[in-house]
Amino acid sequence: MNNMDENIAKSLTEIGAVSLRITPPFTWASGRLSPIYCDNRLLMSYPDHRKTVAKGFVDLLKRLGWYPEVIAGTATAGIPHAAWLAELTGLPMIYVRGAQKEHGKANRIEGLLQPKKKVVLIEDLISTGGSSIDAATGLKEAGVELIGVAAIFTYGLSIAKKRFKEAQIPFATLTSFETLMQEALKAGTLTNEDKEILADWQADPAAWSLARGGKG
């Protein structure tokens, strides 16, 4: 754990981005049910906290030795964070749609995209990893040199780690599930009982979801 890890987790806790709900649980885009939902979109409404995140991305890229020539964002949640990072670094920005447009230029990638440019993809969070890897693959197919995916937060699910490894795409996050839980406990927004439920869910999210009528 480092100061950035803790600071970002504190920011997410302070703005109420982390929600817990067992009955009924949250439904993710994948159809899985979950007792936790992290709404990083709330950061848009908090200038001080979003600056903390943007500066966190700058520090993270330096620490990893990731030196992009272009900043990419995932549509839609990654776009504002990619824009703030691009502004801080003075780099060009593009964004990647979830699917190719069916009208106009039929673009999937918006902005000036030049082949062989070094690109970092910015995501708001990583759950199962599917959408992030899909966007990253789209960039690679467009001919850029993808350095990796950087996100604000990860739920720390093993399926995401497996998918990124199989896709041979590096990824890194500003804060982690464990740190966020610790900060939520300190703030009193999470109880020890809640933490046990979340631990059961994180250990096998597919089984947890199936047991409650969701997708595995």
C-alpha cells in the first residue's frame, strides 16, 4: 500500500462512491449480481477529488515507466478522466466506443488516431475486465502500440487478472479493493459483517451471483 492508494480510496469513500446492498444486490452490465457498486462517475462533480485522481494517474504512469504519446479513454466512464489526464500531460486524446457507430463515419475510435503511436487506455474501474480488454483490443487492431490499461479502481477479481494475462495486456490501478474496504471501515460506512460478506463474494463472485438468481 502507498499514499496514493490510500488517498484515492479516501476520495472515493468521502464522496460516497462506494455503495453496499445485499437485498437486492446490484446488477452489473454482465448480468452478475454483486453486493458492492463503486460509482466513480461521481468524481466528475467533485473538482478537488477529480484533480487528486488525475494527478494520481500522472504519478502512476511515471512510476510504471509508461510514457504514452496519446491518452485514450473508454466510453463513457473513462472519457472525463482521460481528458483531465491529457490536459495535465499536454498529450493528445482519443476515446474508444463500446461498438462501432452505425452512422456517419462509422468510427469506433474518435479523435485523431495515428498508427504506431504509444497509447495508454484510461478506464474508471475494472470488474471482470471484459469491457476494458475489448476496448484495448480495438486500439491494438487499429495499429497503435498499446502500453497498458490504467484504471482508478479494481474489484480485485481473479477472472479479471486471468483475462488480462491471457490477452497479454498490462493493467494497473490507482487503488484496490482491499484499501477501499479499509478506508470504508475507518469511515464507518462498512461494518465487519459487511466485510465478511464482501470477502465471500470476492472469493467466488460467480457462485455468489448464481445463488441469488443472477448470471455466473
